[in-house]
Amino acid sequence: MTALATTPTNILFVDDEPFILRSLQRLFSSLYNVFTASSGLEAIDIVSKNQIHVVVCDQRMPEMIGVEALAVIKEISPATMRILLTGYSDMSALVDSINDGEIFRYILKPWNNKELKEIVGYAADIARESLVEGTHFVAERAADPNSGRSDLPSTALVNAIESAVDLLVVDDDKATFELISKAYDSPGRVHYANTIDKAFTLLEDNPAIGILITDVKANREPVAEMVAALKYHYPYIVTIALTSLGDSELLRQLINQCQIFRFMIKPPSRPVLMGSIQKALDKHNTLKSKASEAKRYQVDVSGLDTEGAMFKRMGGLGARLKAKVRALFGWLVR
């Protein structure tokens, strides 16, 4: 019998409102082993002592807010899938949930029971597959920090992967591109496009592009739709989004439908931007070398026109990119 079949699925709900916890427990107790916590600190304690597959955490709680708790949980149990559940479209919380918590989904209260079950179920499947592939929950990592890890490639492997990674900057203002071009000292090239058409051409011609740095409103084009379609068909791409706008609904879309890796307000400072690019490179390498990790960043396509021109165009591109990357590094991409 496989580990997937024998491992119980543990879900942790975190909220300071007792009636919310009771409601969630009733909804999920017949499906999973349900843990509950009324604070971020209690949640961290539970995760440190148990193999938790999915955490669904409220944002506005006393002592420790949700994104702070999820950021700690990410560090102590990287295989745990993280979902933020909140009644507020808080811009600061949205930004922090991306940059610190790297959450899987951002869900607004009041939730839809069917949709929440689907999201938690999908997150649980990914977490259980991560367990089989060797991504560690906290209890396992504490016992042996390196045993069975497939995310510790050799120096030669790391060098081979990194040598293939290019960056693509999509922005109608060249300032960000110029900043990165001067500061980027890793192997690979920095490309620039000021329209979606130019970005598409560069992606087609340069399969080594692994990092996309884009203004979400470049030339008022549907950049978010482009990123969602590209990420859906080519999950190895890692996106850093830039904007000068404070649009919380757009940012929620970027989390759920685009799975962006980092979000920054323009103009970004050079140290923060370059630090984010380095982390994005590390994430891209992991996504290429580990199948279950790519699934952790799958986009939510509900509400998107998956039969429209953008998705079809990116679908063809995604297939060609995968083929080209496999031809170069077939032993990396699954």
C-alpha cells in the first residue's frame, strides 16, 4: 500500500472566532483529521508537533496576524500548504501573504462551502504527494534534516541549471530593466519587452527564460491574464509583479490565478529587487527539478477564459517551451 493511501490527512484551521472554527470543523471533520487553533502561536505549536498537510488561517487575529503565522509555518514545515481566509481585502495583508507566506490561495469570507472544499482537497493532495516525493514536514526534518531529500542537488547540477536561466522584464518603462541589467551577476541574460506580443516572441525564442518580472499594468494590456495563462501551461516560470497601483482585487487575482512569487510597489529598491530575483532563481530551479513543487504553484483558472485566444496562444507556447527545455535539460523537467 502506498504512503498516499496510508497517511492520514491533517488539516489545521486557525481563527480567533470560536463559531468559525466550529463551522469549519463540521464542514471538514468527515473528510480529514481536523485540528483547530485560536491563535497564530497555538497554530505554530501544533504544526511543530504534528504532520499538518494544510493550514487554513484567518488574517486578523490578536497577538499574531495570519500572514505572520503562515510565514513561520512555511519555515518550520515547508511541505504544509498555506491558505489565507479573511473577511477583509487588506492590501498590506495581500502583499505580505505573497512575499512572506507564499500562500497557495487567498479566500474571502464568507466562503462558499463547495469551493472551499475543492481548494482544501486540492491542497491536501499536493501536500500528500510532496510527502511521497521527499519534501519534509517539520517532524521528519527534525529527525533527519537531509534524509531522502530530493531538493539538495549536487554543485554540478546547480551550476548546470543556473547557467540556463534568463530573465524577462515586461514594462513600458525601461527603468526596472536597466536597474536589473546593471546589477544581475548570475549566469543568463536579461531580456526586455514593452508589450505582450514582444514578450511572447522573446519567450518563444529563448526557452532559458525562467523569471518573469512584469508591471501588472504595462501599456494597459491584460498582463495578469498573460501571466495566468503562461503559469498554467508552463508552471516552471516564476513571476515577480511590479505596480504603482494599490488595487487589492487585482492583487488577489495575482495570488490565486497567477501564483506570483513576489510583489513590489514601484519603484523597487535595488537590494530588495535583486534579493527577490535570487530567491526566484532558487525557486525556478526547484520547480524544474521536482514535480510536486510545481504543483504547489498551480493557478486557479475559475473565472478565466481558458478557451480564449490568450490561453490558446500560451498553451502552444508552453508545450514548445517544455519540449525545448527537456531537450536541453531532460533530466530536470518532469
